[in-house]
Amino acid sequence: MNRLTPKRRLLLQTGAALLASTSPFFASRLAMSQNVPATATLSATDPYLWLEDVQGERALAWVRERNLESETVLQARPGFEQMRADIRAVLDSKEQIPYVQRRGDFFYNLWKDAANPRGLWRRTSLAEYRKPQPAWETVLDIDALGKAEKENWVWAGSTWLGPDEQGVYRRCLVSLSRGGADASVVREFDAVLKRFVDNGFTLPEAKSSVEWIDVDHVYVATDFGPGSMTESGYPRIIKRWQRGLPLASARTVYEADVKDVYAYALVDKTPGYERTLFVRALDFYNNRMQLLQGSKLVPIDKPSDAQLSFWRDRLLVELRSDWKLGETTWPRGALLVGDANAYLKGERKFSALFAPTATRSLSGFATTRSTLLLTISDNVASRLEEWTPKAGRWTKREVDAPYPGTLSAAALHDPLLRTDALAEAYFLNVADFLQPDSLQLGRTGTNERERLKARPSFYDASGMRVEQHFATSQDGTKIPYFVIWPKGAKADGDNPTLLYGYGGFEVPLNPWYSGVQGRAWTTQGGVFVLANIRGGGEFGPGWHQAAIKALKQKSYDDFAAVAEDIIARKITSPRRLGIQGGSNGGLLVGAVMLQRPELFNAVVCQVPLLDMQRYHKLLAGASWMAEYGDPDKPDEWRYISAYSPYQNVRSAKEGKTYPKVLFVTSTRDDRVHPGHARKMAARMLEFGHPLLYWENMEGGHGGAADNGQRAQMMALEYAFLWKQLGKS
């Protein structure tokens, strides 16, 4: 079973999610009340506040003008239409792996292609899934639904009740987003009849979370009206809602503070181990948990930044800080296991199943019925371990799996089924820069795995090679990075090179296979470099904590150090070097563009944070203050202001020049406000710096709502990069 810990839940709501739109591995309402009008009481020194009015007529007119300019320039490049078609062919390929989620006897998949741009929600059996061409049963056609209801629906997930007495999963709550925003509507769905339930549970558009209690009751956290949301724009109140009654009648059972990030409920229905938890996310990394015992809520004693989860009769704790218990100090980055009931009674006896080293960290874990599967990052490559309790002791087995590369394990065990033939089974996804993903079916206790699916080779990788190097940052820290060389390329300092980074929220950048990148960049002679800078999670929480808040500048120093190193190695030169990043990575490239403009000739800045003086006042921004700090506090604004891109642009009249930049964002991004990119572009244009700007009218934080939009967005980005960095 694979549970979302508080940290992992919140990661899905951060800029980290942008990786899902650029890498297959890392596979809400835009409320008018949240839009900041031009007349709001704000700093009088900012002349571009009107661009924060997301749907304002003046702002959208400015966007359309910029879009037309950028499309006119970039779509005129020779080969643009072919490149867009090649990208679309990869995205729409029927040979992509149809990744699935198990629900009883069925395996569900959301499938998008040219004929189904918004997707078919469909299912099949494991026996069928094993076949090269499975027989799929359509459960819900999102395109047909949108057409019938005259809505631009985008699939946003499902929450299941659990199996009935026959083991059949029937009821679920389907979330549908307008245009790809985080906010969604929620509607109860009957998966057997394949239709929405008449007079079932429904929620209007909001950033909601819902958890089933039983067939007639749910816990719901949503926008209940004034005072019900946190300053981050997420629900802070949880109510118990009964079928057939209006939402207004639901009874409040839990409240978080308005300054918290959000609150949610977790219901574990494992027979014999039923538990209900209520969680307050105090900030992005700290939470408080309470266990429902009878009618009382009992606080769970733990370090606030530790991630705690239950596994039947056991308790699992992931540490982000050192934890001293008696004479033992457990290190940050460790995974501890103990007896759940004993812990709740006050005992603090643990076994460490993982302890970090300077080069090894825990990437994640999954649980079968009897075994813990640990994915370990070893010098930014994955290893897999099995841990099994036997006779009161834990036994480790190293699983023979491909190395180096990126592994992702997902257990198939369903603890809600009376009998489960897949109790010890798991999916293992294997990926690398030059090797397409393969999906394998394994079982604990053996190295034998069945290869179920594999992505095709979307490009000819023969003659290409991958290298890992280390740059030395300003404070002497060694920063790893990968170089993907195209066929025949030499270290002559003249290779068009794209440097990609993120460096935030403890999110690691692991090797991935990208057919789009291969077709549009590396097979065309471009070098790709992936930087594993501090702020990310490549080496665990310590690597992340080395570059947050007052230390955030270290991320930018690391990124610049990688750029300097690849130039020194003659992999490229400043004339041929471009950088790219999205969300927090957009902040990264925005800051480094201003600090070290002499190193680069092109910048692709995607759905970025850029105005760090106001980021916490826009949409979900307040939820990220544990990462960046609070700009309203003078001592914290002092270090934020030193790198905040919007406040640090200098005029060309002062002799300042910057590399050419392409800003890419989405009107429907209700996570990182599009005003960041809009205002930055406007200020740079005012100060005499030429640039391009493109804003998709749909797409949410991923930038695109379907493959057609995504192909257009990516084609514009690569056309810009080749225009700036190419040799012809």
C-alpha cells in the first residue's frame, strides 16, 4: 500500500508538480475573490499591480499582445511545424506505458491521445494488462463529458470508498478541474454502472479534500465560506457530512488555524487496524496529528517535522531533524519502525531500517502485506531494498535491479480485501536518460520480475553517452550534475547546451527518459545538463535544508557553479548555454539570470515565482514561507530581497544586459500566480531588455491542459532555445 504522508500530499500542491509535465517519471477554482484587483491596497511603488488581476480585461489584452508577438517570432522559425508535430507524436503515442492504479480486480488508467485529448478513464484486468494490446473498458470519457456539459473538464483524480462484501469497488468521488487548475468540482460516481450518482455527494469548485468514512458519510474539507480557508488558500475546517443532507448541515469535527497551510483527514480501514487521523499542516514541513479514539481526539507525540504513518500494527517515522530519545539520537533522514500500540502508550522503542550517509538517502517506501520496499538514492541513482520482520528481527534483502537509473516501486497489496493474491506483488518502474521506461511486476522474496510494458525508443540514442561530474560551489561543496551528450559531440566549447535545475522543497531530480527532449534537443545536436543543486532532495533533508530561507542563495551559487564547470570543461560556452526551470525552478533561473548574466544566452522561465515581496499574498504562496521566509519580517526580507528577481532588475540605460528570456505561464495557474511572470516581463521591457512572453489560457500549474497545448508550449520553448543557442 502506498500512502500519502503529509509531506507527499503537500508536494503534489507545489511547484514540484511541474516536473510531471516535463518528465514521465515524475508521472480548484481560480476564484475571482482570489484575484488581486488593480485597486487593492498594495505597495504604491509597484506600477504593474494591474497585471495581478488574472482575468482583468486590461491584463488579458496585454497577455494576448505578448502571445501574438512570441508566436509570430517563434513559429516563423524553419522546422517549427515539424518539431511541434514530432512532440505531439511522442505525447500522443499509443505505445506509451498506460500506468495504472489497482482497485480490487481492476486496474484503472487515464489515457490521453490525439482522439482523446482530455482523456479516457478506463480499466482492465491484470490478465489483460499483461497482453501487448489489452482490452480496455471505458468508464468515463472526459472529452465527451466536457462536450455534453459545455465545460473544459480536466481529470483531477478519484477517491474510492473501498470494496463491498464481494470485493467490488463501486463508489468513488471524482474530481474534475476546469482548465487544469488545482481547484476542482467533486461528484460521486458509480464505477459499476459507469455514471454519476443521482443526488450523491457533490462539491462546488474549490480546493477540497474528501475522505470516505462509510457509504453514507464523508469527511470534507472545502471552502465553507468566509473564515473557512487558510491564508494559503486551502481548507482549514473539516466537517462530517451525511448523505442526503445539505453541506450546510455538516458538523465541524476539526479546525486548523488560519495561519496553518491546511487541514485534512486520513481514514485507514484496514480490518483490525481501523484508524482515523486529523492533520494540521503548520507549514510546508511541520504538522500536528491527532488520532480519533472513540469521540475524543488524542494528540500523537512526535517531532513536528517528522512524517508518521501506520502500517497495520506498526508505526513508521521519517525524520527531517535529529531526534534524541534517551541515550540514542536518530539522525535526520532515517526511517524508523516501531510497535504502534506501544508507541501510543508512550514507549519509544524503534529499529532503524534506513540511516543516511553523505551520498545515500531515502527516496521513498511502499508496503506489501509483510514487507517494506525501500527505494534508496545512491549518488543520485536508485537501489531497492526489502525489509521483512522475522522472529522479532528485521531482515534486509537487496533486490537485484538495474543500476544506475531511477527506480520507483508501487505495492499492489490491497489490505481491504479478505484475500489478496497480489499481497506481495509490486510494480517497479525503471528509467534512465537513454533507456526508455519499463514497467515490471515483481514479488517480494525474489529477484524475478515480469516485464509488463515498455516505452518505445522515440529517438535513436546510439552514440550518445551520459556522464556524471561534480562542480565546486562557492562554499566548497561538491555539486553533482549529469551531462547527456549527443552523438558525435566533442568538448570544443561550441555545443548548444541546456542546463536544467529545480533546487527546492526537498524534491530530487533523478534521471528520466524523455522522448520529447530526445527528438527536439539531443538528436539535433544539443547537450542536456541536469543539476542536482542544494535545496533539492538528492541527498536527503540535509541537502534540502542547506539551501532554504536565509541560505537560499546557495541554490543559486550551486547552479552558477555547474554552469561555470561545464564551460571550463569546454562542454559549452556562454554563447551556447541556456537555462530552464519551472515554478521554484523558475525562481532559480530568474535569480541566476540577473546575478550571473555573463554565463548564459537563453533563459526559459516557466510558471515562475519572481516577485518574492508579494509571493505570500498571491494564491497558495503563503504555504511556502517555510521554504523562503516571510517578506513582511524585516530580517527575513533582508535576505529575500537580495535575490528576489522582480526587485533586482536593472535598466539597460545603466549598462546592464541580460540573456534573452522566454517567460511561460498559464492564466489558469491557481497555485503560482501568473502575475509573477507578467510583472517581471513588463518590468524588464520597461527597463529596455528584449524578451518573449507566452501565457496559455488553460493548463493550471503544469502549463497545459492537454497534449495539443503541451506540444505547442514545448515547441515554442525549443524554438526559442535553438534561435538563441543554435549555430545557424
